[in-house]
Amino acid sequence: MPTRTGKRAQLQFRAYKLSKRFDSDIAAVYAVFSFIKDGDTIREPRLAYGGMAATPKRASHAEAVLSDAHWHEATAQAAMLALSRDYAPLIDMRASSDYRLDSAKSLLYRFWLETRPHNPLDKSKSWICAPSNWSKRSKDIQNESASRNLSRRRSITRQRGRRFQAGARLASARVRAICT
């Protein structure tokens, strides 16, 4: 991969996807952010979202708030407020409009946390929306689901076995009747 030179050496770029499944799923909200970091100042901000409108669209009001501003939490929050002027989110089976708008704001805040000048979050470890016991809860849910599925499969197998046994008894009775 070629190295960036000049002002592009300070490019900050992130892409985020919110969906029910990790792979092969249509995103409820998809966000792509970039800007060039000039000290604490933002140059050439670009914010685009998918799932918020009929087609992916840039957030021009939020970009205007960020353009040539200092990269502070207050600036990020002002851009988050500007998102409501940029989009009237869709409503479908994946998400409500309120959920999409709140998620879009949360993703912008996550971008700020990962790119802030002081003490940025490690982007590979920044599960900021997950509770502290998320992995334990996730494993509990998976185990509970697997247990339910196993008992359901056993129940279906027992039902099929009973049907098979009843059918076998009926068939052997017919064979006996024919042979006698």
C-alpha cells in the first residue's frame, strides 16, 4: 500500500456498519467519515450515510459545521445535531427513523472518540455502545439459544420416531394380515 504524503498523511478515515448480522446483511445504518487533521483543526470533512435516505447521501449540514473547526467534543456534538437537518430517515423492517438518526449520531460520536487529539480510543477495541458484561451476556444468550434449539430438535426427533414406529407397526400388521 502506498504511503500518504503531504496533507493526505494526516487523513482520518473510518467506516461503520450497523446491522443485525456481521456479514451478508443489509445495514440499518452505514457511515463513512473522513477529514484531514491539521493540528486540532478539521480540513475537508466528508460525512456520508447509507440507510438514512433512499440512496447513500452526504451530510452537508454536518460537514459545514465541521469545516475549519477545532476537533473538540462540542464540535462533534454540534455536527450530531446538524444530522437531523440533513436526513429524514427511512422507516422499514430493519429500523425506525428515530433509531437510525440516533445511531447516525452515535457513529459520529464514536468517530470523534477514535480520532480525538488526546487519548483516542483504539479503533480495534472500541465497542463503546456495548455494556461491560457484553461478552458474558452474549455467550449466555448463545448458550440459551443453542439449548433451546437442541431441545426443539430432540422433540422433533422423538415425534418423528414415534410416527416411524407407529408406521412400522401398521406395516408389519398389514404384512402379517397378507401372509396369513
